[in-house]
Amino acid sequence: MPADAQLFPKARPDNVIKPKNIHGVVQDLRGTPLAGARVFLRDMKTKVVRTIETDQNGEYKVFALPPNVDYELYADFKGKSSEKKFVSSFLNREDNVLNFQLDVAVIEANADSTPNPGVTFKSFDLVELHASFEMPSGIPAPVPAVLLLHGYGEDRSAWKDFGQQLRNRGWAVMALDLRGHGESKSRNQRPIQASPEWRKDPHEFPVDLDPALDWLKAQPRIDTRKIVVIGSDVGANLALIASGRFPEVRTIVAIKPNLDESLALAGSAQDFQPRSALIVAANPAE
């Protein structure tokens, strides 16, 4: 054997373990691409969850992932989630294609419309409540959340621009249509209309808080220890009630609340004990 011969051959370049790439398409059952769907990528070693949003073609891409880690993925669109899929560290595969199909109805929208992902749930007195819920992109779980409550005579669209600002700062945002407003105009399948008397009725608007917070807390990626309620007008009154009644509400922001109405909505002074609150009033008298 020549003196300069090697006892062990050099590793072939194609034996080098390369970073993993994961990509694919999210579609409905008809094969229609779902733009704006979310794909959740969980690093099984660090437990960190990354969120990727699909593009206009329903495609998602993640590049240069560490190859010695197992990954778990699933897709979500408008509250519908796919089965979970896995990429194993034992598979020395650089390119990994994982496609998802979701059983959702896709609404064809024209260029002038602005569809908003919505959720629906019922209060104990059978009011069908509607809300929007959107997660921030690229924020690992657990994610802090904000519940937005509009004023009397408004609806959840009043928070559209502000909600986007919150999502850009890493918050999950839920905006509720209070009963008698927006899409929340049905009780036991009968139409309802908000009344000014409801501003002081503890059996109307305050009843919407429980199912809204229950739904929000049930979302798997939400940090239930970091829930904030922000409200304006009658929504501010409800935010003050939420601060005293629900321990999961860490703090609230009340914009132009009315103390008399807040006490009336609470039912009694004993039930009205806000803990952490920022109150924004139009003038010192309020």
C-alpha cells in the first residue's frame, strides 16, 4: 500500500446530510387552492411552533431546516384543521412534499369584497354569536390574545385596522359582534334587534362574554394566561366586567366607559371589581 494511501475513504459528497426543505399545497376537497391557510410546523425537539401562511396559489415553503429533528405539520383554514403529518429525521431526504386537503367551503369573492374568517357559537340563551378570529403569522405558540368589543350601534368591522396592527405585533385577535349587532341578530332562530335598554340589562350584553372567552381559550395555540379585552362604549363597560369576573383576563382597556351602565350590567357592585384596567375617557367628568 502506498505511504500516502488513506485507510478510510473520504465521504462522498452525496452522503453529506443536507438541511431539509418542506413544501406543499393546501386545498379544499375539490382541489381548489386555499390562499391564506395556515400551516403549523412543530419542531419536536424544541417544541417551537412556526406558522406559515399559504400564498395565492395555496402553496407554502420552509427551507433549510435542521436535518436531525422530527417535524409535525398540520394545516388550518377558517377553523378547519387537517390531519397531522410527520417528517422523520431518519429519512435522509432533502426535499419533502406534504400536501393537505381540508373539508371547507370556499366562497368565491370579487375584487371589491373583503372576506373575513368567521366563527360562530351560541350563548346560553340561544343567541347565535358571530366573531372573526385571526392569528399572527410566524409567531410560535403560545400566542397572547385580544378580545375586541365594539360600541353600541357598531359591529366588529370597527376594529378592522386596529386588529391588523395588533396581529402585526404578534397578537391573536378575536372581534365579536355583540347580540343585536352585525351578524349576531338571531335568538333561537328568531331575529333580534338591539335596544337602548340593553345598555343597562345584565341579562343581555354581559351574557355574550362567557361563550366568547370560552371559545377563545379553547384554541390550542392561545396563551390562556395572556388574554386582554379591549372595548369601546358599551364594549368598554363589558371589558370592565370581564376584568372582575374572569380570572383568565389579564388586563383590559376601556375606551369611553360609563360607570353607571357598567354597574348596572354587572348586576351588583360585588360582581364589579376590575383588577387591571386602563381607562380612556373622553373628558375628566367620565
